Amino acid sequence: MKIMETKVKTVDNVNAAQVQVRTFRSEGYREDNIYVLAYDKDRTERVAERASAGQIGVPEEGLGTAIANIFRSRGDELRAKMRSMGFTESDAERLEAEMENDKIVVIAWGGTQYGGDDYDPAIYYYPPMMH
């Protein structure tokens, strides 16, 4: 199987999320490696259902993170989910802030799980993240 890079797109609404999910599929990402995140859990579920995308869960984040997330605030939970997929702490914080402003994050995941301070240096962001 071809190793895919992780790509992230921030969108404004469910329609844009649907378009982005289709785009990632057309680029060769498997359906079970495309995820959506929104600040509100219910919105995440609704968008995932309408866009035919997944939600980050135990297989992606690992059992330890999943259990810890039960006790975390929503912001901490979102950042932990993204960190387990290779996002740097600062990028996870920026994306969480976008979600707090009603943005939806669509992720085409390369499939590598990360732990601790490890991160994926090759994540492609659109719009680009300014460091």
C-alpha cells in the first residue's frame, strides 16, 4: 500500500466538508482514513454522517488517549486526538481555535499513529498554517 501524507483542510460548513471528503477520496485516500472534527461533538457526528467521513476514535488515537479523553475538556480532547495523528501541539491549538470559531476540520490521515512529543513533519495544511 502506498504511504499517504496527512492533509488537513479547514472549511466553513457541512457542504464544504462533503466536497473536501470527496476530493480526498479522489486523491486516493481510503474512506476509513478521512475524518472530520468540529468543536461540538454533536456537530462532529452530524457532519461525519452527512459527509460520509469518520470520527477519530480508539483505533486512531490509541486506548490510553481515548480513556484520558473521557476526563478532558472538549478543547483538550480535540488537541489530544490531533496530536495522536501527528499534529504538533501548536498546530493542534491553532486548529482547535478555528473549530471554536465554527470551522470544521477535514483530515485525510496518512495512517501513522504518534505518541508523546512525536509528530509528522510532512502534514499539508490548507489554508497553510503560519509558524
